[in-house]
Amino acid sequence: MTGSVVPAGTDAVYLPADHTAVKIVVAGPFAVGKTTLVRSVSEIRPLHTEEVMTSAGALVDDLVGAAAKSTTTVALDFGRHTLPHDLVLYLFGTPGQRRFRALWDDIAVGALGAVVLVDTRRLEDSFEAMELIEERGLPYVVAVNCFPGAPSYPVVRLRQALDLHPDTPLVACDARDTTSCVDALIALVTHLIAHYAEDPA
């Protein structure tokens, strides 16, 4: 992608040719904070495909721990964040419900890695997202979204409960807070550098 950078504050932003672009998937179960994370870190106006939840969805969407949720992503979220050294992350948030699984496969094409958001109130809901990512062979980090009032566990217990590989980073973040979300992205990029250095293929 070529062009010049338009002044900050506009949405018509183009990247110089010398920037490196990387596709990242933001995954996790329903109502875990994926849309919020993309919104928090995106330097451009993010794209969201949220729709109002209806009574029909109540039959299949478990709102335990998310009773106040009134909208849900039905296709994807998209945002962009530039890290130092002109590394640009294109962030693709996936829908969390099983019925949108077909979209997940398309969104993941071409991605180098993923951030998996988890909620300590519903850890078991995270396994499907991690399995999907592992099936595609994508390295990932697990980011615990620190919801107010959610239980806090020692790192060792969390890693055991999530059955994480020893090399998979586990970080804490607040999807509403830009700094902590960027820290999670940096943890992923650091992990990707190490992973692809060991296995260039």
C-alpha cells in the first residue's frame, strides 16, 4: 500500500511504502471484549459489524456474565495500529458465536498470529477459539480481559486451567484501556518474532 500520511484526526490515512503490514486475528468467545479491544487501539476509525441482539438470539447466546450486552458482532471488526519501527498491525476481530464459524475461517486467511481474549468467569468458553487457531497453526497469546468483579487467579493456575503450551504467552489487559491492549499486541509481536525465527517455514 502506497501513498502519504494524511494529518492525524482524519480517517483517510494511507501508509508509506516502507511500512511492514501484518494481519492479526483477535479471537475469543462471545462477549469477551474483542470489539472493545479493536476500538481501543485502532488509529483509524474502526469498522464494526455490530447488530442489536434480539429475543431470537437469546435462545443461543449465553449472557451469563454479560447481562448488559445489547449488541453483537455478526461479521468482523477491523482496525489498525502502528507499532515502533513502522510495523503496522491490521486487526481482524472475529465473531464469537458458533453459528458464525464459517466467517472465522475466511477472516483467518493470511494472518500471522492471534490474540485470544478470555474472561475468568467463563474460561471454558475460550477453548473453541484456541482450538480453531491451533488448527490453523497460528501462534497466539492469551490476554485475560480484566472485567470488574471477575475472579483473579495466579498465573500458574490460569495456565493449567487453559492448558496452555509453555511457550504461549499469558498477559492481562483491560480491553477498554489503550495502553494495556497495546502491551498485549507487543507481547504477540515478540512471540511471533521468536516463533518464526525458530520455524521460518
